[in-house]
Amino acid sequence: MTNTHMNFIWDAHAGLFPSPSMDLSVLEYWRKNNVNYLSINVGFDVMSRNETLETLAVYRRWIIHNSEHFFLAGTIADIEVAQATDRLAVSFDIEGMNALAGDINMVAVYHALGVRQMLFAYNLGNDAAGGCHDIDIGLSNFGRNILAEMNRVGIIVDASHTAYKTSMELIESSRTPVVFSHSNPASLWPHQRNITDEQIKACAARGGVIGLNGLAIFLGDNDTSDEAILRHLFRLLDLAGDNHVGLGFDYTPDLKVDLSAILAARPDYWPAGQQYDTKNIGHVGPERIPTLIKGMQNQGLSDTKIYNVLGGNFMRIAHETWAP
């Protein structure tokens, strides 16, 4: 299985900064690297509901107008059509619940506009849940109502960026499997954005999937080596099993969007001491998929198990969640 065309590759989260001025031609990077499905972020808790909707509107129109290479996917059938026609299937995720502006009715609206995955918090707590760089609180009553609504409409429940207690309550309470779309094991690198062995095991025990993150400050000390990404992959496989590990590279290509203003406006979302101020933070992205395949083959994983890690496991989550 050395040829990535033989596989189905699902990247559960791109690290594109959500902005109406984003040049989405960068999506060609994923298509060029044989990714079949990608979830891209249209909002996170630093943004208002209006800013999220504006970004979502621009992204939808761009993908529809560039349908030769990209396919706006809301169903499993859409993903299959995209794969059959050599197009990258794309849907959207939102990182945190501030995009609802306190209105649970927005969950179904976002679903109708192509959002298929939502995180409950982005680093800091909000009125629904706790964040990983904040006080360790669980779900509020509002958060529990949001969870029930996401389960109803068919949005994947994502615990990345949330507090420990929030993530465990989501796993316990959700009617569909919960994912950590882009989170690495803290037992290998103790960053607050990484997750404990207990979280990983609990996620897997209820049918969920953990997506391997390629951001170098979550792999080690700004470490982009093959050894680092394989070490995290095999730790996840050891803890969760090959039916519960996937890819969520959190990859950010070189961008022309100026992030300095928003980063300076809300530095609390990226607190000191967590390496966010590292100069030239590195990334491991989909171009390293052949390395992951070779590493798994060298460890004796079967073609079926490799297929599941590359995309089959997240496809199963979509089957179990998106179907009405």
C-alpha cells in the first residue's frame, strides 16, 4: 500500500485561519497530496456570529464556483461523488460555541450551510463548556442542550481544545461517538492542548476517533521530524487501537492573511508558556502521509488497518453521525 491513491484519506481539520479574505486556492495543497476529504474551519471563539457567517458565505461560494477541483460535501454520497471525479470533498467545522451567540437555533442553521463538525470550546471557556487553557469546567445546561441538538441534526461532536471535564462529559453524554479531531497524547508531550491517556481511552471506548495533529509545538519542542509524528501516531494506536485513530493535521499553508491584529487583540486565547510565541512554528501535513504509511507497514499493520487510520475510521464516524 505504498500508493496513496489506493487509500481513502480524511483530514479532520485544516488549520486555515477563518477569514473572508482567505485565498482558498491553498486547498489545492490537499488535493495535490491525495486527500479525499477535508474539514475547514469557518469560525472560532475569538470571532462573532456575524464574522463566522460572513466567512461561511464566502467559503461556500468559492467552493461552488471552483467545482472543477472541489466539492461542497454534506453527505457520504457527496464524498463518494467527489472521490470518483478526482475532486477534494470539503465541509466546514466551527471551533467553539460563541458562533451561536447564545442561540441554539443556530446549530441547525450552520448544519444547513455545510457545517458537519463543531467543537465546544476554543482554548478558553464559554457559556457552553470549558476550554483546555482555562478552569477545568464541564458542560453547562446550555452546552448539554447544544449537544442534544447536534446529535439530532447530525453534526460530529468534537472535543479538541476543550477542558478535560468537558471532554469526558461529552463522551459520556453524546448519542453519537465523540472525536478529538486534532489532538496528540500529552503523555508524550505535556502541552495543555494535548490530551491525557484517560481521555484517549474513554474516547475510543465509546467508538470515537482521535486525529493525529501535525503542529510542531504539539509534537515536541517545535519538532517536525518523522520520528516525532510516528511516535505520536504509535502512542495513539497503542492507547486507542487502530479502529480509533485518524488524521487531523491542523495544517496551515503559507498564508497572506495578517493575523497579528487578532492575535494581539486576544492574547489570552494563546497563553504564555505554551510555546505559541515560538518563532516559525513548524507543521507536519499531508505531504508526510507516505511516511506514515511506511511507518505503519514497518510495524506490521495490515492494509485494512492502515486504510482505517488514513480515513476509514473518520468515515465511520460520519456514517454514524451525519445520517438522519
